[in-house]
Amino acid sequence: MTPSIDDNPPRQPAAFSLEPDPRQGVENAAPAVQNRRPQSFDADVVLTPDEEDPFLSPTGSLEDSASRLSSRRRFSFAKVALSAFGILLSLAFGLWTDTLIRDLFSRADWLGYTALGVLAVGILAVLGIVVRETAGMMRLAAVHEIRTEAEAASLEARPARARALIDRLSALFAARPATAKGRAALKATENDIIDTPGLITLAERELLGPLDREARTLILTASRRVSVVTAVSPRAIVDLLYVLYESTRLVRAMADLYGGRPGTLGMLKLMRDVVAHLAVTGSIAVGDGLMQQIVGHGLASKLSARLGEGVVNGLMTARIGIAAMDLCRPLPFKALKRPGIGDFIGDLSPGANKNRS
């Protein structure tokens, strides 16, 4: 027979103390923890310097390795020679201009004043070019500075530095309608308690997410144009020139999308960094599976030789676009997935999706 609940007498309430009772004897107290005596070791202990410690030193990513390689400055006799001859040519041009204006004044005053006006217009145009190029270089430097600041802010516990970083990103993309919703969402979290990694992740998703989709569209459009044009072009030199043209346009569009807007000199520097990035990451070569991906899908038996070359050139253009995206993006890829070359194979060669299944 199972006893019922009524058969058990109710338990009386009682109080328990969490602190030890001082009235108890010493014998009932918990034994004290004995400290370990200091000991010496026979083996020599060598401490690794902080700059050589892989866990402390900011090693950076592969794209940062390209920028570090390109930022090294070495003494070059070629640069000294070019600078010297440039100064000499500038002096010769100045003397020639002075002689020309004097000769024009000796012939007729209106010819001399016309030459002075043309010279003034030319000097103003050169100053405008210098201002534009300087502004472009400053914009590229500002994007790179935001990227460095994001890496430093992610290591701090307090979110003040991350908040300042978000304000700089919002100001950088203030003219982008695609980021309006993201800027409003970040503005609404000013009074919320969010840790530093969460703030940077939120900024990457809200601000850079729409821009990443536009960047993928730019890469895909340029790759398709290169694929079609190089497939129907009769000469290899035409293929090379068009790939170079589309690659330059793509890199400039990528810089404009992420707030860089470089000038001519800034564009040359950015192209050099893209090539250095491709060389460091190995993306310029086909050894990481480009030809294996194409041939492995059985496209060699379905596509003509020219169409296959067009697909390869389109994929190479996509590689250049991805490298430009890595360099021009203000924040590194952490919360969002970095696009890969495999994301564009199905769009450039529709038969690849059928062979995958």
C-alpha cells in the first residue's frame, strides 16, 4: 500500500546560515590552504618579445600583407634620376615660355597678353588637378584609416571608440541612399548597451551589406562583358586591351562605391595595390583550382574554345574585382561572407550548375 501525502508529517520551517559560526571550534573549521613555496627551475626560460609573438603582434590579413609590401620605401637611383631630369625639363620649359612671351610682346602687345592669359589658365588647371589628386589620395587614406581603426577598436572593451568609428562610417556613406536604413538603425542604438564586437558587426551588416550587394553586381556585370567580348573578338591583343579597360573601370567603380573616389594618381596606386594583393594571395594564378573547376564540370566538352577563353577571362576579371573589394572596403569581412570566385562560375557558365548536381 502506497502511503499518502497526508500520512507524512509536515516539515517545520528552519533557518540556515551561510557564514561559518564563530562559536564553533577551530577543529570544525575548514583547513587553510597552504601557499606553495617558491622554487627554482634548472631549465632556462626565454621570453618571446611582443613583436615576435604571433598571438600579440598584429599580423593582419592577406590583403594587409599586400599593402605592407607595397608601402615599403627603398632608395632608388632611378627615382633620383627621374627627379633630376624632371627638374631640368621644368626649368627648360620655363625658359622656353619666357622667351616665347617676350617674342610675342616684341611682335604685338595683344599676342603677349594672350600668351599670358593662356599661361594663367594652364597654371590654374594644373592647380585644380593637384587639388583633385590630393583630395582623392586623402579619401583613399581615410578609408584605409577607418579599416585600421576598426581593427584597433575591436580589441577594446569599452564601446566609445567603436561609436566614433560608426559615426565616421555614417558620415562616409551619408550620400549613399542604400545606407539610409542602416544609418537610421545605427542611430537608434545610441542609448543601447552593446559591446564593441557587436557594434562593429552591426555596422558591417547595416552599412556595408547593401554596398556589398552592389559590389557583387558590378563584378558580375564587368565579368559578363569581358566574357562576351573576348569570346567574339578576333585578336588576342583586343582581349588584353579590353580586359585591362574593364578591370580599370571595375576598380574605380569599387573605390567610388565604398567612398574612395580616387583621382588619376590615386587610381594608379590602387591598381598597384590590387596587383600586389593578387600576387600575395595567389589569386592571379590558376593554381588554386580555376581550370580544375571549369574542366571538372565537363564544360570542355560542351563549350567551344573561344567561349571557354571568354569564361576564363571573365573569371579573371571577377578575381580582380574581389581583390579591389578587399582593398576598398572600409571594414574587413567578419560578419558577412566574402565573395569567392565560385560565386560567379554559375553566372558566367550556366552549365556549371548542372554539372555540380
